[in-house]
Amino acid sequence: MSSIVVFHASSRSHGNTSTIANYLSGQLSATAVNLSAHEIAPFSYEDNYPATDDFKDIIDQTIEADHWVLVTPIYWYTMSAQMKTFLDRFSDLMRYREELLPALTGKYLWTVAVGSDPESVPHFFTPFRLSAEYLAMYYGGDLHSWLGRTPAMKPEVQILLDRFSERILERVVK
């Protein structure tokens, strides 16, 4: 397992978000996890819970990574439904797998938004920053990126991604 894991989730498996996530994974020598390729049920308080889906396996395989990069498209001014479901399922750790919570303490959470134009959405990153804080993780930072209507890397976005990768890698070395 790499010290860095890049989680991405989108309704299009080969769209802009996966282009950005795959580029970052390569730059960071990171493990990439396409959450949309996994079955992740919504969190529930029902008696027949916890769910028997892929969430437990994903967490078990990535919990040792020191840096978690979340890459999501911007859908209706917020994260994708798949990314929201993934974050909601951290409630499992608080309710059913409390032994894993200390493993998150001191890790870094980073976020990349993928839009269709260069303008960012105000307060988009707030849920990520507050989630990191709640889980006793460091919020490393965030980046708004965009590719437009086709998943081709734009030179100006590549520069931003390279700088963002450098910031993450600086933390890995420390």
C-alpha cells in the first residue's frame, strides 16, 4: 500500500474526474480507488446493519495510507453522490469499527474538485475540511480543477495539479 491513496467517485467512469485522479495517482505514486466501481450502500441505523458491501474492504485496504486525496466532480454545487455516500459511511467507524478511528488520527485529507470551468464554488470544500477536523485528521488543502466538456488535460490545470502534488509530497517526506 502506498502512503497515499486517491479516492475518486463520479457518474462517468472515464470522464474528467478519472482523468484528474489518474494523473494525480501517477504524480504521487499513489494507490487509486474508483469508488464508483464498488458497491457502497448508504449508512443506516437499522438493526440489520452494518452493510455487507465493499466499504469495509476499501477501508481495510487503505487505512494505513497517511494521505487521503478525495477527487470529486462538482454536481449541483457539491460533491458527487458516490463521494457523499463514502464520507457518510465513516459513521460505520464510529459505530461499528471504533478500533479503526485512532488509525485516522494525524493522517492528511486533501480534496480536489473537478468542474467544467475555472470558477470555483464558494464553500465547496467546507464539508471536507470539517470532516477531517471531526476525524482528527489534518486538512492538507484543496484544489479546484476543470477540464471542460472533454476529458483532455489542459496545460494550465496540469500546472496546478503538479503544484498540488508537490505540496502533498512535501508532507510525505516530513
